[in-house]
Amino acid sequence: MAQTVRRQWVARAGSWLTEGFRHPRQAVRRPASPEIGRVRIFVVAVALAALVLVAIAISALAADPPTATESLGALALLGSAIVAEAFPVPIEGVSAGKTSLATVFIVGAAVIYDWRLAVLIGFLAMATIELGRRRAPIRVAFNTGDYTVAAAAAGATAAALPGGGLLVRCLTALVTTSAFYLVNIGLLGTLIARFESKPLLRTLTGSLVSTTVPFAIMASLTVILVALWDRSPFLAVALVGPLVSIALYQRRQHGTLDRLRELDRLKDEFIAITSHELRTPLASVYGAAMTLQRQELDPEQRESMLGVIYRESARLARLVDQVLWASRLESGRVTTTIESCDPVELVEEVVEAEQTHMPAGLSLTVAADVPAPRVAADGEKVKQVLTNLIDNAVKYSTEGGGIEVSLQAANDLVRFSVRDDGLGIPLVEQQRIFDKFHRLDPNMTRGVGGTGLGLYICRELVDQMNGRIWVTSREGEGSTFAFELPVAQAQL
Ligand code: ADP
């Protein structure tokens, strides 16, 4: 539970407090210094309260030590709490973040044993994980303090309730979980309210509402744990297995959902970009056609207008082609015919065609190992990939740049490379640019238009020809896109 709101806090407020980290997309408002001071005082107060509680718990345990069985049971609960804290579970529909099931074992300790063991388990579980994750000291202090104080509240509640049969124990577990939850959320809510200078009551209500589902899950699991422990501690420990499986399954599901959401976002972006990309050449073609129709133009001007129509309609056709290819690849409607092809011929054909519309100030040269062995490939698809890579090299090159297409053969493979000395690609982006719709930040590419489909199509086509494609690049110094295909066997 604490984890749920804690993550919310980290996202909203803790960034500067912990590592001075700025969220990549959205800068966190840095509060004024009086707010920082108030937050620090609050964190120190919580941490001190926790240390006092731990000291009292240790001396109480020294005065009246638990039996060997109790110690063993407490160790099992501590181990389970640490594992649960290490692997928080995302709950779909809960916006606050992932939920740690550690609460179940801390509250369980309070109901099954007493507040002393609950306090120690809460303190040790959180401190182990937070220190293990090398969190900033202020965050370790607050999170550990929060769990410890909440565990003490749970212990005190359990002690105040009357003992009885199984039903009473289950009700005790329910009320004790509520006590832990209220203190836990209360401390976190107070921290958020202080940090954001917001009304305390509204912040607390918001935190409670956003964590109702995790609370319900936590409370019912605690009841199950206590009921099972009543029958046999061994049975209750066996609960850890299914819980871990559920947690892992839930994390996988959530990961898949996150990826789908990202794809959906990229698709929306793609639609917006494509509409823009379609509009620009259309407007140019329309404008040029109107000029040709309405005005008396000399032959040179006519030629220039026809040039615009030719270039822009070719750009439109490329765009529509890319969308069609991506859709065909997606639905598995692309067939590849592997034949023995001459790589030099393929490169020459593409380069010759590209040279006809090379922008002024850019050079395109070929450096081939002649004679190169024949490759087992679909010639048309190889030309399509090469064309795409050269088009990209042109798009992302700077004035006066050079593009070199080369061929190398080694170890039964033929490598096709397209090198440019253009903008380059940051290391973190080098894998992702082959993903569907993925484009670099338009600022990084001087606002050059595109759909983010070209390299995806290249990768899929090269995959279908049993090859591989990759990029090596340094930002600001250019890129080399390369793909390798197998050498053709004699029978092809
Ligand atoms: P696009 O239509 O956007 O060019 P691609 O899939 O062909 O789509 O390329 C994906 C992204 O990879 C581009 O948006 C661009 O940011 C980057 N990129 C591709 N080729 C190059 C290159 N030669 N130099 C620099 N960046 C490139």
C-alpha cells in the first residue's frame, strides 16, 4: 500500500527531494525553500519516531524474548515482506503506481505475534529494500520511518482488540490492516500536502480514494494469511508461492499493457504526422498545377513547376507506399522469393536511380569489393532497403555532406553499408529507431519530415531474407546503416 502512494509521491514530489532527478517529459515544480524546510522537518520527525519505536521494541524483546518457534515464524514473515517489497505488483486501473504486498506480512506479524515484531519487520523490510536500491538518504529515512510507525499503529490496534475464535481473528486482521493503512497514507498524504502546499484534508482524501483497491486486496490477503496461520504456519508460508506467481503474472500483463499503450500513443502521433506529411506535398502539387494553369510562363518556369509536381508527387507516392508496406508486413502478406543475386548489380542500379535526384551539394559514391559473391536474397527487397537507407542518409545529411554505399564480403556473408556524415543518432535511440513509428525528437533532426516506418520496413524485409540490420553512429558525426545477407549456395 505504502508503495502505491509512495510512488505517486516520488513522481510528483520526490524527484528533487531524492536525487534531484527531473522527469524527462515533465519538469517537476521545485518548491520554494520554506516548503523544502517543512518537508525536511517532517521527514526527520517521522524517522526519529521510528528509531524510538525500534529501540523500545528491541528492549521489550530483550526483556521478554520470543520463543524459538515465534522467532522462526517472525523470520519467515520478514523474508516474505522483503521479497514482496522488492517485487511490487502493478494493479490495472490504479493510477497511483505499483503496490507492495509487504503490508500483508507486517500486519500479519502484528496480529499473529505482537507490535514489537511487527515494528522490527516493518523497519527491516523497508530499510533493506531502500538501502539495497541505493535511494537517497532522505527517502530511505521517510519510507522506513513510515512503515515502522504504521507497523506500531497496527500492533497497538491488534493488542487493543479482544482475542477470540477464527472469526474474531479475521475481524482483528481487517481492523489492524485499516490502522496500518490510515497511518501509512496519513503520513504520506501529509508529506505531499506539505510539499505541494495543498490543503491537508483534500490531499488525504485524494490519497485514500486512489488507494482503495490496493487496500481491499491487502486487507483480504491479510485476513487469509491470519486464518491460514491459525491452522498451520506452514500452510500460511505456502501462500508466498501463489502470491509470487500472481505478482509476476500481473507484472508481465502490466508490461504488455504498457507496451500496447505506447504503441497506441505512437499510432496517434503517426496519424498526426502522416496527415501533415500528406498535406505538404499535396499543397505544393496543387500550387504548381494552379500556376501552370493560370499564368503565362516561360519554358524555364514551366520546367521548374513540372519539377515541383514530379518531386512532390514522388514524395507522396513514397509515403503511401510506406504505409501500404507496413500494413502488408503487419498482416503477413509479404512474400519473399530468395534467389541468387549479384550484389554489385543491385547496388549500382539503386545508386544510379538515386543519383538522378540527388540534391545539389550532396555526393553519393560507391565503394564495392569487386567481385563480391552472389547473395541469397530477394533482389527487389534488397533494392527497397538500400533505397530507403540512401533516402534517409540524404534526408538527415547536412549541406556538403557525402554518402558512401559499400559492399564487403566475409564469412559467408555480404555486408551492404550506407554511410553518411550527417546528424548522427544518439546511442540510446539506436535500437529504437527500427521500431514501428519511432522517430527522433524533431528538434534533433531539424524538423525533417517522415513517418517512422522506413527503418521498420527495412528491418522486417532484411529479417525475411535471413539477414540482420543495425546502425553505428555518433551524434553530430554521421551514421552507418549496415545489413548482412547470406552468400548464395551453388544450387540457387
Ligand atoms: P522517417 O520516415 O522518420 O525517416 P525511419 O524509420 O526511416 O522514419 O527512421 C526513423 C528515425 O531514425 C528517423 O525519424 C530519424 O530520426 C532517424 N534516422 C534514420 N536514418 C537516419 C540517418 N541516416 N541519420 C540520422 N538519423 C536517422
